[in-house]
Amino acid sequence: MTAAATNFTATQLMLIKFLGTPIFGICLSILVFLLGQWLFKIGKGFFLFQPLFVGMVLGIFVLWCIAQIFKVTPAFVFTSLYWPGGNILFWFLNPATIAFAIPLYKRNDIVKKYWFEIFISLIIGLIISLFLIFYVSKALGLNNPAIASLLPQAATTVIAMAISGAIGGTPAVTAMACILNAVLIYALANWLLKIFRLKEPIGAGLGLGTAGHTVGSAKALQLGSIQGAMAAIAVVIISIVVDLVVPTFAQLMGIMK
């Protein structure tokens, strides 16, 4: 914080102390998400009102407004007050990710039958996406840290953020990339399935789970139990593959020294 920002009144200091408690981060996250759900409902499923996306944008905006009120420079310093509560909610991403095993278990007959095709298709798809991300990013003039932030986005958010930090990327940028992927896949799922003629439930589920993560899996479940199970296994397997492949890819392409 700047020197000017430290000249707070007693009331302001009390407020800042409250904002630094876990209850602030938890309440902020829940409120912006509920607002996103409400907008998504009244907007009749408009993709920009997807609760996860709305919650992210509104949460950042609220923290920025608080920083402006207290004249904190740079503004991102004030976001540290969010993390005591934010980290508690972030912890729940781990069991939420493990919960994908439930729809997978319900349709394990399909997994046992097509396990080799599923695994190979996900690996090939990931390798192609890594090269596309790398060369498109280079063409746009992005530097290595920015590219490193984008490479793990095929994995679910909590895993992608950890990989991003390990290869020199910015986890916050990775999280945003994962969320934007999910929002776009949810919005364009029916159109994409039609364009690519993915009438086969297994292929549709794998595609939605790989590209859309949790939100894509929710869309897959709406289409059917097979699609939902395939999306679940895609989220799990692609995250493991990303963890194994992306660091090696980053080294080979000179992104991670």
C-alpha cells in the first residue's frame, strides 16, 4: 500500500480488519455467484450470464471498488483481503473434482469397454491443442509466461493453476482461461456438436468434458447419462495427462527453463 493509503481512520481500520477475515471472502463469493444464478435464470440461459463467469467478474469488480474507496495503490494489493475466505472455498475444489467419480462409476461398463480408445483420443487431442495454443500465442506476440499460463487450460481449474505456477505461468490467468473455456463450451455446446457431427454419446461427452471442464460436464449430463459419464472421465484423465505432458512440452518448446 502507498503511504497515503495508510492514513486510515479508526472506522476504516475496523472495516479493513473485518474484510481480512474469512467471512468476507466466503460471503462475497456466495453473493456474486447467487447473483449470477439469478441473471442466468432471468436471461434464459444467456451464456454471458453463466454464474461462474458472472461471479468471477463481479468479484473482481467489487474488490477493485473497495481498493478505490480506500485509495489503495496498486489495486491488486487489496485482493489479499479476499484470500482468507477464498482459500477455504478453494479447498472444496479438490473434493468436488473427486466427485466426478460418481457418474463415472455408474457407467463404468462403457469405460471398461472403450478404455483404450478413450485414453488415446484424449492424449491426441491434448497434444494437438498444445501446439495450437503455442503457435497461436506466438503469432499474437505473447511472451513465455503468458503462454505458460494458457497451456494447462485443458485440465480442471484447480489442477491447471498448480501446473501453470510450476512452469512459470500466472495461475490467475490460467483460472480465467479455464472459466472462459467452460462458459463458451456451455453456450456453444449444441452448435459445436452439430457442426462436428458428434452424434455418438461417447465422443460428445469426451469433447464437452475436455473442453468445458465442470461446466461442460454439467451440459453433458443434460444430454444423457453416457455423455455425463464420458465427460466425467475426460475431466479426470485429461487432468492427469496435462500434469504429465505439459511440463515436458513447456521444456521442449523453451517456455520453461
